[in-house]
Amino acid sequence: MQVLSVLAGLITAFLLVMNYHNIVSVTLLSRKFANLMHLSVHTLSFDMAVYTLIVYILGILSVVFFFAPLYCSLKNKFSAYKRELERGSITNSSSEAKIEVLENKICVLEKALDDALKKNQ
């Protein structure tokens, strides 16, 4: 993914350098519509490099705003899952400790029973 990001940045830089002196005009209000509404024609003229940079930045911002909520929700779900796993591991370790205590008690009782049987014989 990082390779694609670097490659996209290099392509954009190349396009900026190659189109530095070219002029682009963006029509905001066309001639036909302006005549129909009795308004003047509105166009913006600027350098192609600036236009390319604006389109590139708007693309990045749209991706960030589109995926930011998805990223936040996945991060929250991951945190909740992690807490659940920690709770489960704590429960498992306490259960294992309880089992170990019970096994020790059983061993002590077996030894006491053996000692009592030996005394009676």
C-alpha cells in the first residue's frame, strides 16, 4: 500500500511539473444558461498544475472522510474484542487456580485416608 501511495505522489509531482505553464478554464455558468437567466458568463482560469493539485487534495480528503467512520468503528470493535479476550483469560486463569487448589486438597485427603488405613491395620 505504501508503494502505491509513493507512486501516486510521484505521478502527481510529475503532472505538476509537466503542466506548470498550461492554462485550464473551468466554466461555472455556461453561455446558454447565462443568456437564459440574463446573467453574465462565469469562468475560472488558472494554471493546470494548481488544478491538478486541487483535484489530488480533494481526492485524498474524500477518501479520508469516507473511511474515517469505518476506521473508528472497527477500532472500537477491536478494543471491545480485546477486552473480552482479556476477561476470558482472567476467568480461565482463575478457574485453573481453583482446579489446582482442588487437586491439592484431593491429594491431601488421599494421603490422610492412606495414613488412617495404615493405622487401623
